[in-house]
Amino acid sequence: MSKILIRGAQVLGGQAQDVLIDGETIAEVAERIEPGDATVVEAAGQVLLPGLVDLHTHLREPGREDSETVLTGTKAAAVGGFTAVHAMANTFPVADTAGVVEQVYRLGKESGYCDVQPVGAVTVGLEGKQLAELGAMHDSAAGVRVFSDDGKCVDDAVIMRRALEYVKAFDGVIAQHAQEPRLTEGAQMNEGVVSAELGLGGWPAVAEESIIARDVLLAAHVGSRVHICHLSTAGSVEIVRWAKSKGWHVTAEVTPHHLLLTDELVRSYNPVYKVNPPLRTETDVLALREALADGTIDCVATDHAPHPHEDKDCEWGAAAMGMVGLETALSVVQETMVDTGLLDWAGVADRMSFRPARIGRLDGHGRPISAGEPANLTLVDPAYRGAVDPAGFASRSRNTPYEGRELPGRVTHTFLRGRATVVDGNLA
């Protein structure tokens, strides 16, 4: 592989430095490096981050290739600055066996745009009745360490306890979709003033908070690790903060859309705003931002949920839940966290690379930008501003809530082990 010299980038938003990539690794970081025979990438004014890591991506393959494939999803990830994603298990067939997780893992290897780490299902068929082959999935070529029934909650306390006990054997983690199903039957949006005025079935905050409270207690009881997916309420923040104060092994993620959007948007009845968990109130949004800033929430995860046009271009009640997010995540985080002064770029690197890589136990990702480290890197131009145009997405789906909205920042280059996957904002 040829050498690449990134010239004059602000490493983690700090002072301008040159970074020399030689093969798959970073060879040198210094104020001035002679290029020699290296290809030069002029990066003055740009911020250099470690490659982003997403703990929560839906790639849909196998089974729903009309929405997304591993190839199109990883292309979208690369455009968004990601070098690794965790692929959720709610495929068809469900990723509840060694065979299916190995299939997804190998499809990721073939795509070449970012690393794909499959997430195994907790229960067979996501049905919440019988533990899936957790040990076999871990022992497979995919080396699964994260398990989730995301899209559905593991609502049976006994099953959840057994899962937490089982994954202790190989330092795994259960990632919980916190939604008490009996409290959300027929729910269409956040329960509150707006749902009452619109006459839509309400989704109460306590449906999320009650499951989180139960699961942090279970994790403490068995001494295991639990990760809370797409935390969305101020009350959930307080429960996680309390659990962490006890020293329990609890981590949590927040999505970009829950950092920016509120349930007031549902007044449009546009199904692009229909998501699980639902958009919450302005009070919740501000609490989530503060919790991400102070570290109570560990990381940002996209919950990239692609759907074909016909599943969203319909009446609200019939529409699928979910939004695409890989290609806009960093821009939303810049708008909500960096431009507001809540996080600096080093904090973004921590919440979008270092911590998610640690939670997911991904070696080679979320590493310092220093000599000898893998060259998984992302260059972003923070001065850029532009309107979101889903027609240009690399994802197969277009269900973004940001269409036409001006967002800051643009990923100009992404490097996966020294190889450029994105150059000047375009797929290499």
C-alpha cells in the first residue's frame, strides 16, 4: 500500500499536525513531515478524528435487501466517517445462530468499506422465550460479544437474568431495547401534550424507564454488563446516572435524532418522524445533551433504520418506525454538542469512537491517533454547511428526517486501515 500524508489537520480539534500513514498503520505524527513519495491530503482547517464506531446499525441483510444491504449500508457508514459498525440481529432469518452471524460478518469483509461486527440475538427468533445460541455465536468466526433483541424488548425478567449470567463467561454484553410492551400497545408517539392534542396513542416515558430500572438491578445482582440502547428520556438519564454511581457495569447510548428533534414535529403527521423510541419533549432533549456531555450517556449510536419508500410514504398509523442516520450523525452531533459548547472535538472522538469501541470490544478501533496505531481515521470539515439531500445518499433508503435541513460539517475523507474509502466527500 502507498504512503499517505495528511497535512495540517487539527488532531482531535487541537493544534495542526501532519500525520503519515504507511500501509495499514500510522507511521508518524509531527508538526512537519516531509512527504517524500507519499500522496498528500491537504487538511488545513479540518479536524482529524479516529474512525467512528457505531454500536447500533440495521443493515437488513439477509432478508430485507429492498431496504439495505451490507454493501450499501457500509458505503453509507464510510460516507458518514465510520470505520466500524455493529449490525443488529433483526434480519430474516434472525441472527440467532452461528451460521447467520458468520454470513453477515463475511459480507462485511467482502464490502471493504468498513468493518462489520454482527450483534447476536438474545432469544430465538427475537421472541423472548428461549435463549439463542449465545456461546456458539461468540465462538464463531464473527466472535460476537454484543447481544440484543433490538426492535423488541427482552421483557421477561428471568430470560434477561439468564442472558446476563451467560455472557459473563466471555465478557459479553446484553444491549437492551427498553420498552415494556404492555405499556406501549397501540402507541404511536410520545405520550404527552402533543399526543393528546393529535389523538395519537401515547408512548409513556415510564415504559422505557421501568425496564432500565429493572435491568440495571439485574446486572448488578449477577455482576454482568448491560448496555441501554437509544436512551430517550430525562428519567432514563437519572436511572443510569444512579446505577453508575453504584459502580455497576451499565452503559448507554443516545441517537443523533433524539439529541435534536422533538415530538412537536409529529404535528405534521409526516411518518418520517415516526421512530422507536419516539421523539420526546424539549426537556428530554436537553437532558440527553447534558448527560452525553457529562459522560452519563457513554456514546452516540445511529440506530440507522432504513426502510423502502412504500413503508414510509403512507398514513402515520401504517408507517414503519425508523430513520436512516449513518450519513448525517456527525453533523447532528456537531450542531447539538460542539457548536453549543457542550463537547469539544476530543469529546466527540470519545463518544463516537473510543467508548463505543470499548463497549463493543472492538480491537483496532477507537484507538489514539499516534504512531504504531491502526490507520482508521476520519477527516471532517467543520466549517462546511449544507442542506441534506437524500437523493445523494449511499444508503439504499431515503427515510431521513433532515431532508432540506441545513447541517454543519462534512466528512471529506475516511481511511480504513490506511486505505481511503472516502475521498473529497465521495466514495473511493
